[in-house]
Amino acid sequence: MVVKIFDLLLHFICKINKHKKGIRMRKTPLALSAIFLLLSLNQSAVAKDATPAPLYPGVNVAQLAQQAPVHWVSVAQIENSLSGRPPMAVGFDIDDTVLFSSPGFYRGQVEFSPGKQDYLKNPQFWEKMNNGWDEFSMPKEVAKNLIAMHLKRGDSIYFVTGRSETKTETVTKTLQNDFQIPQDKVNPVIFAGDKAGQNTKVQWLKDKQIKIFYGDSDNDITAAQAVSARGIRVLRASNSSYKPLPQAGVFGEEVIVNSEY
């Protein structure tokens, strides 16, 4: 393509020179120089645009050392902070807090509203999610450690979820099995639902007198703070279907280290 343009320009210059013989010797070299300069600049720009990103971009120590000013805690530190305190009611959100449940939500979106979020308002989806699809959900390691710690303390454990309530549910049984909760310690899952502009968990936390509430979403933390409970953030896995990922620690709450899995 470049050669063709060059040939056309050269032909055009030759035609001009036939009519202007007196200035041919002076103008032709100048015109050719300008053409070669134009073409070289064009080729440089094309080469620059086509240059791929470096395969090994590297990293500097300042980037590696950069950390957000977040109040990080471990499960052991939470347990230590409760030393000497009597048994209490503690609460857990479910999705992305104790269960990695994205497989069920992903399937629900594909089946009921591909590419859209409408499935979350579809009763058929919730019937399936609450009655069997949690068999594909993975219990999070951090939840296993937290629940075992609270059971050892004699605390009462409540699961409070934003899922829509259905006539039947197997979520309670799934959680009992996944986290080895004794039968006499099991409380039925509380389905708080989800209403725009309203934090539906607040009243439940108040009614159950929950003192500590673990959750991955902003609503979980603000609900706990609204009833003067201790809200502790569990990290949402980066491959969760629930996007965008929240900013852990944004409310000054404690955030559990390595709690994304």
C-alpha cells in the first residue's frame, strides 16, 4: 500500500516537472525528501501502535508494599477478644460469607434471564436455589473456623440471608451438614428478603439480639452497626458472580484476613 502511494506521488511530480522545466532540478529533490519523511513518520506511528504490551511488565518494591489502611483481624484474634465473655447470639450472612454459592446463581441467570439480573426477582429461581442448588455451593474455610469457634464458646448461631423466602427450603440442613452443627444447636435460616432502599436484616438482628454479625456486603456491616452489633467483614471471592466487589473496611469495620475462601 505504501509503495503504491509512493508511485502515485512520484508520477504526479514528474507531470508537474514537465511543465516547469526551469525549476525541476531544484524542486524534485525537495519534494522527494518531504515524501520520504512523511512515509517514515507514518511507518513509525503504525509500528508504535502495533507494539504489543510487554510480556514481563515487572513490579517495583513500592507497588508490592502498598497496603490499604484496613483493620485486619484473624479468627484467633476474634476468639481472644471474646475471652471471658458469656455465650451470646452471633449471626452470619450466607452467600459469599459462609458459602461460595456462585454456581447456583450462575445457573439461575443462564436458565431464567441470560445476561440480565431479572432472575433474582423470579420465584422459580429461588425455589430451586433454596431447595437443592446449594448442593453445588462450597463451604468457605473461614466460615468453618468461625462457626467451630463460636460453637465451642456455646454461642447461639443464626444465619440471616437476603434471599427471598420460599414455601420449603433445604438451606438449613445444608448448612448444618457443611459446618457440623449439632441438631440441638441448629436455628432455621432467616430469609430476610431484599427490598430496594431498605436494609431488611436490621430488624432480624435486633429481634435475635445478635452481638456479632459476619458478612461480605456493605449491607451486612451497616445492618450490624445500626443495632450496635459488632460487624465483621468476610472477604468476597474475586471470582464471585456478585459484582462489583465491595470495598472491605470502608466503614472502619474489622476485616478477616484470608477470608476470601
